[in-house]
Amino acid sequence: MRNQKSEVRSHPPQAPRLKISGTSLSGGQKSEVINDLAQLLKNKVDAWEIFYSFQNGLSIEAKDGKVDAFKVSSNKGVGLRVLKDKKIGFSFASALSKESLRELVENAVQGSRGVTPDEFLSLPSPKKAASDKPMLFDYSLDNVAEEDKIQKAIMLEQAARGFDPRVTKVRKASYSETVFESRLVNSTGIDTANKATFVSSNIMAVAEDRGDSQMGWEMDMSHFAKDVDVKKVGRDAAKRAVDMLGARTIATVKCPVVIENIIVGEFLEILAPSFCADNLSKGKSMLKGKKGQKVFSEKVTIWDDGLMQNGWSTSQYDGEGMPRQKTCLVDKGACVNYLYDTYWAKREKTESTGNAARSHFKSISTVGISNLYMEKGDVDFDRLLKQMDRGLLITNILGAHTANPITGDFSFGVSGFWIEGGMVSHPVRGAAIAGNMLKLFEKADVVGSDLRFIGNIGTPSLLVSGMEVSGGS
């Protein structure tokens, strides 16, 4: 969700409250806009879809015990998709006057005339959701004084600096809140709405000692402010930085590795697009042609769950009004399902899995994950290290963006800790691993119980058998 307008204030006024949810259209106004568009579209197209979205955000960064940046963002508008003679047209507008709406309709209809017909284009019909509407909105945000929100960012920085005197710098200490609302109506009778708040905090701490400098990053996020502990985020980032002081290189070795949960999450994020039907059809998936085949270790089971309680991407309906659902993608190592929206389900002669992803009025929906996670095991983190006995614990990678999302090939710089006798021996820097994502997950021997979500991707730590680790000495 990108911001359309942004205001930056270095010294925010002493306002008692900042209402980040106070400028959305009322229900009556939304209905008026939708009714006006429906009238303008009458007899001009075969089918239409109207998507209204509103987003307000607040972001505060602290530095040296003061506000370093204070940003307020806001955007709202309407996206219109039309179908005429099996051709699609799309247009959007942030101005909602009657003249703007007329222009919106004209642009969408005109846009449909110059495209190639597609027999699989259609709009879904209403389908009842399997569950009640989830509660993902923190109504307390507007009742918290602005100065208290500023204090959260300051406390975040102070918690990191106060953890250890060797923490000398904080690169970024940020606290943010976002309100998002949407409504989708189409000509087949679908009328769905979504409303959620998003609260997050993140920080990068720097520790220095005897000429050595190390960084530690941490974050937390939830739909509810009470669940985001800024002090813990600050302390944990500082601990990560301090624990890496004195890191040294190791010789090249083949050994087992434990990959920390947040790093496994980065690997799963690379894999995620391969489950999407559009990428599969276009040959841009490392899982193409592998449905029904064993692709990972039997210890690995992966789900996409759009109905997960308090999930970052949870909603009752997806981005085109289809009910969300829970879909097993990998069952004990076997690839058993892919993800579909209405269009790609029709092309592949199957059913939508409720995975039309859309978060903004400026674009149409595409196939995407909801809450994607690897099922946790029953071995806690300390036991993972003990089972490994001797090897490398990976807590950071460099170059995740360089992995090939189609073949799964990767080469990452890594750092972490050398483990001897199931215990941390010393921090490690300057190492590297290379291989293939599918083969890495195939070698997963033990799945940890420490499932952690960063946004809409959740993973536990993994113990992976013999990997080639290139050392720096």
C-alpha cells in the first residue's frame, strides 16, 4: 500500500490527538459514489467492478531522544474495471466529483476497446463466506495522544541504547500506524467491505567494541497497538548487535546448519510466487509441473490461510469478493495445491482459492498469497541446536533479492554463530552458502516449534543436513 500524499513535520505541534481514521467517506457517501458509477455504466458495458479504498498512516522516527521524522500520509480513491465483448478496461481516480466519475467511466470503457478479447475474462458471482467477519481494527488508536505515540518511538530507541554501553548508534527507530478500509461492488451482486489497522515497530542498532562494529535488526507488528512491545523490540535488536561483536571467519566446511525462523521466512518469501497460478502458467515458477510430486522433506507442510485469526493479511473476502479459505500447498513434502483467483481458475478449469490480492484502488487484483506459513514442529530452538551438535546457526543473510525466483538457485552471504556441543561457541561473519531453494527444503531434517510471522509470512527455524558453507579463512 503506497502513500499518495505525505506530510513531514520535524517538530509536531502539541495536539492532544491525531485521528488517523477520521477522513474516510461515510457509508452513505460511498454508496452515493457507487450508485453514481453504476448509473453512468448502464448499457455501456457487459459487467463492471468498483473498488474503493482509503488509507491513512502515521510514521514516527526517533533519534537521540527526539523526533527525527514525523510523517502523516493519506490516500483514497476508486478503481473501475469493466468488461465489454470479452475485453477488459481499467481506470482509477482519486477525485470523486461527479465530473471525475464521468471521466473515470469514459477512460475505462475507452481502454477496453483497444485490447484483445479473452474468453476467460469474467467477474465472480456472490458466494457466502465460510466464517464471520474477522475483527482486525484497533479503535483505541484515535484515543491515544499524539505525544504518547511519539514517546513509543523514543522508548524504542532508548531501550536499544540502554541495553548495553557498547550500543553506540541507532540507525532507525520507527513506530507506525496505518488504517485501511475498502469496499468492492460488482454488477453480479457482490458487495464486500474490509477494515483493518496495522501497527509496527522496527529498529537497527549498532554495537561497537575494540574497532569492531556490528548491526542488529528487530521488528514487531500487529493489528493492535497493545500487542507491539517497543521496549522488547529495542532490547532484542541491541542484543543481536552485541552478540555479534568479535565475530570471526571460519574455514570452508560441510556441516549441518540451523536456519533461524526469520531467515527461513525470507526463503519462503522467495518461494511464495511459485505457488501462484499466473506464474505457473507463464513458466515463472520453480514448482511448475510438480503438483502431486514430493518436492520437500516430509517434515515440511505449508499452508495459505486467509482466515487466520489476527493474520496480517486476513480478511473475510479476497480482492475480487470471493471468500477467503485455508489451502494446503505442501503436505508432508508433496506439492498438492496452487493458488488461484477467478480468472486463472477458469483458465485452468478449477475453483478459485480466494487468493485475489488487492490493496489499492490504482490497480486490479492479481493472484497472491494471504497468510503463508510453514507448519511448526515440536522441537524448541535450544533442542534444535543440541540435535545439530556441531555446525552453523544462520541468523542473517545478505543478497536475498538475488535469488532466482524461477529456478530457485541462490548464493547468499551469511553470518551467525558457530555451535559446538549444542552450545554457542562464537559469532561468525564472512561466510556464504549457495544452492537451490527446493533442495534446501528437501534437506530439512527437523522443523522447530518457534513459528514466527513477519507480516504475512510465518516460519519456524529449521535444522538442515549437510550444507557446504564457504568460509572466509
